[in-house]
Amino acid sequence: MPTPTGVSTDELRRANLRAILQTVHTRGPTTRAVLTRQLGLNRSTIGALTGELQSLGLVSEETSAVGGRSGRPSHLVVPREDNVVVAVDVGVDRIAVALVGLGGEMLDRRDRGHQRGEHDVSHVVEAVAQMVEETLAVTGQQTRCLGVGVAVPGAVRAVDGLVRFAPNLGWVEVPFTDLLAERLDRPVATGNDADLGVLAEHVRGAAVGFAEVAYLSASVGIGGGFLVGGRPLRGARGYAGEVGHMQVDTEGPVCRCGAVGCWETKVGENVLLRHAGRLPGGGPHAVAEVIDAARNGEARAAEAVAEVADWCGVGLRAIANLFDPEVVVLGGSLAQVWRAAEDKVREAMSRSTMMPRDDVVVRAAQLGGDSPLVGAAELAFAPVIDHPQAVPKAG
């Protein structure tokens, strides 16, 4: 029977279950009293809903006196960590796999470096599958795997997880999600690494409490993920946020995408290394070495950091003007450059006399390089949190 608002009783119950599970997943153990206040429901309704989540094996309840004093006991609703997902981050130089419990705690983690020529999709699928299986093997029979989430550095089609274009992996029109799901015999959800990075930083990192967020992370390329009104900006097919291929220099070098003067040709990891006279491909450790050398007075390293910081600010100004975010969260080498040369970046951001962008909060990613990995876990948890009553059976 529909309610007067047109929402059925089942739909309302599902929404309330979702709200409770999302709260304890995001914030950790929460008392029934706090849930009652936050969700605007009465105590008996909260009790019935948490009881249903208990019967589904998603939460448990603990009882303790409030503040250690006598009186009415506090019923603490706790997410059960024996409900797990496997999160995967397929990077250009390595694969990271983590076992994450409901509530967000990383229970196990392993990394494997790519070797030259190992970006072939069949090789990556097999490597990821083996790492996922190894991770699940150590959990025994006491856990329930709710899903597998994967972050990839490329444009991912929303409808089916097809990787449309991942230039730094050499992938074009690759059905990676279907291939991995078939190999694992499990459902797999795949997302763009920056889209998952902004999700993670919004839920658990530097963007908590903000609704208008830009997340920008650089390694070999640059990825961008955005929240508008607290919701992900996807675009018509899921390809929004390819800011690395935003033109910033009409006379710049040709990008691997075929265009001229893309932002990633001015601020990517390897750009800094080459400017500093280093070989490309050294990753974050090599970037840190250049920054240390600049601080210690090496002229060429200092010039490289200043050059990249200036172009970093140019791109951030364009992003700020286009999206007007409350906060910009920087990951990868962008975060390293920001920490090393914040004044130089700010100077370039504020170069416009008509619209200086001193009002934009800029922060390094709180989750560091793990933002996409944490976001992949949130992607895998999302179907269960959205519809707790459809939780899969153990196994």
C-alpha cells in the first residue's frame, strides 16, 4: 500500500535500511540513540530495522552503559567485518589488491609491480584474478565476499564497465570487466580511478563535508573526478573528467592522445623527471628525489619543480573557473608538487585579475595513493548498501 507521498512501504523500509547501513559503514559503530536523532525515526523503528540488518548478517549490536554510568544502556550498532569486498587498483606501474571489511577497514593488502610489456589485457586479467584469489584464500570460510571493485586509469563506460580508452595501458575498447568477471566467476564493478578517488576522499578523506569537489591525480597521466551537489559527475556515457587532455598550451608538445598541449604534457610525473634531467619511469620515489634535490639547491631540479608548479596552477585555475568547487583534492605527483611549491601554484591560480581563485580550498589527498583503491572498495560495497535485503549468500 503506497504512503501518502507515493512511496511504497517496501521502498521506505529499504531507504531506511540503506541509511542505517551507510551510516555505520561510513562512521563506524553508532548508537541507536544517535541513529534515531540523525535519521528522524522513532526508537522502535530503529530497533526493528537494526534487528533486520542483524538477521541479514550485516551488523551486530553491543550493549554498554552510556559513558560508563548507570542508567539506560546504549545499544551500539556495529558493522560486521566478516562481510568483505576485494578492491583492486590497476595502475600503470603496479596492481594493488586489498581485502576491505564492512566499515572500511583494510584487512589485507598486496601489491605486484608490472614488468615491461605486461599491460596486455589478458596478462592483467590473469594477474588480477590470481591476486584476488590469493586474497580471498586467506580469509577462510568465516567471511562473505560481497563483491569485487576495480579502479583503472581510463575512460570506463558506465553501462557495462567497458574500458573505452586507457592510453597509459594501451587499451582501446577493452571489455576488461566482463573478462575479469568470467575469469573469477564473480560479479565485478569497474570505475575510472579518479572517479573512485573522489568518492573515497569524500567518504573517508580530505573532502568529507564538502558537496562540490574536484579530485585531480597525476602519475604518467592526469585523472579528474568531480562531485556536483554531492553527486558524481559522470557525463552521458560515464566519460566525464578527462582533464588530463584539457588543452593548456596551444604551442605545446603533441600528447599521446593526438592533441597538442594537453595538461598532462606539462605536469605529468615524467615531465618533471625529464625537466630535471632524470630518466622517466621512476614513479613517486623519483619525483620525491627531484623535490629533495631542489630543496638542497640543485638548480636544474629547482627549475623543473617551478616549471611544473606553474603549469599545475594554470590547470587548477581552469578547473576552478569551470567547476567552481569548494575544495580541490590533489593526488599523486600533483600532491607532491603542491606540498613543495604551494606559493608558485597559488600564484599561477591567481594570475587572472578579474577572477582570482584564492577562495578555493586546495588539499593533498588524505588517503594518499590509496584513494582509488579505497574508492574501488566503496564501489563494490555500493549494491549491498543500496539494497541490504539483496545481500548475497556466503561464499
